[in-house]
Amino acid sequence: MTVTSSTSSSVSYRAPAPGSSARGGTGKAAGQRPGKQPELLRADGSPVRVLVVDDESSLADLLSLALRYEGWDIRAEGDGAGALRCARSWRPDAVVLDVMLPDMDGLTVLSRLRHDLPDVPVLFLTAKDAVEDRIAGLTAGGDDYVTKPFSLEEVVARLRGLLRRAGAAAVRSESLLTVGDLVLDEDSHEVWRDGQDIHLTATEFELLRYLMRNPRRVLSKTQILDRVWSYDFGGQANVVELYISYLRRKIDAGREPMIHTRRGAGYLIKPAG
């Protein structure tokens, strides 16, 4: 799909069908989706962050929608000052930056941005296609550019290339479980919540894995004993309560709870909120 500025013909963008996004839901990470490249992640397993900076709100909305469909975390700003504030506090992994902004040009934004994020990849958007303008953007430290009108597919492809070179990794869809902001890697036995490492014992890991393989489903103590411990404890079901309490201290401490008790029935995990 080709996108033009608001001064040209109007454009539309068809949102993905409900449930087709790879992130933000529960259960196993989707990874390779039909017609899509593998999802890119930060080093801690969370979605990559992309800051979109364009004063044309309709264009920024279209870009944001297309990039969210890739499973990425997106924020948008309409001027240079807002972009710099967001970049300093949010620390994006890549920036899509329009050259023409209402308060300062994109080259000035880039120059100031480099003081705080010297290595963040920047993709310029410009309505200018003169060779000197492209050279100016790249010389100033921009990593790539697209000229308007452009296709959303081209922007996504160029961003993916920049993110890979910057260190973002393709999701290993067969090994990652995701419930809300909690991510578990079955291969490396690593766990993160909201990007923060959580260290678990082997038994805690197996218990959490069983819960995350069954999000929003109430699991009885008997089911948990059978699956996690693999033998009958002979009435010592209180070991489940004990290990649930261990998990809560590590997963839920200081955060909105994800692990819940259903009295007389068992336990379940679901996204916070």
C-alpha cells in the first residue's frame, strides 16, 4: 500500500483481523504469521520499541497501525520537542523521523537525539527527493530514508533491516510463552516480566511453564502435582501452595498480580489488570 501526505489523495489501511497480532494476547508467541516475517524482540524478550515522529496525524496513525501489526511497541509524536522528551524517557530501539516538523527540522532533532541515544537507528521520512537532501540526512547521522509517497511495506522492511543490524533478534516462536508482560523461554529457561529478569528454581520454572501453557484456565492441585512433580505426593498437596507462594513473590511482588487462587478449585495465570 502506498501512503501519501494529507495534501494528496486520501488513503486507507485495513487493520488485521482480531487475534492476528503476535503480541498483547496470551499463550504462545505467534512468531511466524501468515505472510509476515518473524517478529523481532529486544534482548530481554519484550517487543522492540519504535518512535514515529510526524506532524501529520493521519500519516502517523497509519504508520503506527502498520508497525503495531508487526508486534512492535509504538509511540507517536507530532513535533521535535515531544520526540526528544519521549526518546529520553522511553528509550526506543528505532525512530521514524519526518524531516519537516513544525518546531524544528528533523536534522536538528537527530543531532540532539544522538546526545542521549548515540546508536539508535533513524529512518528519515521526506517529501524531498533531491540528492543533496538525501546526502544531508545521511551525513547528519541518519541510517536510512524513504521519500513520500512511500509504501508501508517498504517502511517496515527498512526498519526490520535497521533493527536487525542494531541487535534485535527474531522470535523463536517454538520456545517462547507469553502472557501479558510475562515472557518465558522454554529453551534457555529464562523468564522476564516487563523486561526485568526473574530468576527461578527448576521446580518454580516448571510450575510457571505449566500455568503459562494454560492461561486463564483454572488448574487444580491434583493436575499441578501430576504435571509438575509427576508422582503422587500422598496427600501433601500443600507443596503446591508453597510453590505458588514462591512464584508470587518473584512474579507478582510490587506489581499487579497475575497468579490467582480460585478457592476450592485451584490456580490460574492471566495478564494483569
